[in-house]
Amino acid sequence: MVERVLKIVNEKGLHARASAKFVEVAEGFKSRVTVSKDGMDASGDSIMGLLMLAASRGTSINVKTDGDDAEAAMEALDALVADKFGEGF
């Protein structure tokens, strides 16, 4: 299992489009992805679950990946978040 704290840096936070991109990346791996914030957990393959976390700009989320490709999954998710979900702002 790999665990990392990621900071949401895009302007609109983890909104619907960003959540959909997160899910798309997470589903590209066999590993299970779990995202937590303030004691709430969400599956990394659930757009609604991610939206329920209400992760706005500046928020830190705890991401866990568990499986054969856990490290690769974490690297891809970390890169997505750091790249502001491809939004450029």
C-alpha cells in the first residue's frame, strides 16, 4: 500500500470535471484507490464520493493506493493533482 497527502491546487477544487478525471486515472490501474478528508472516505472510482469530500482549493486529501500497481497509480494521481487536473488555473 502507498499513502500520500496531496494538496488540491486548482482554482475550483475537486469539482465534477476534476473528480471525473481523477476517476478516469484511478480506473486505469488495478489497484484500489481510497481518498480521505476530515475523517470521510471515498472510493477513487466514485465521482459522487469524491464530490462529497468537498475538497476546495488549498485542501489536503489523503490518497491510498493498494495493489500490484499501487506505486504507479499513486504517481499518476499525484501528477494529475499537481497539474491542476489539466485545467491550467
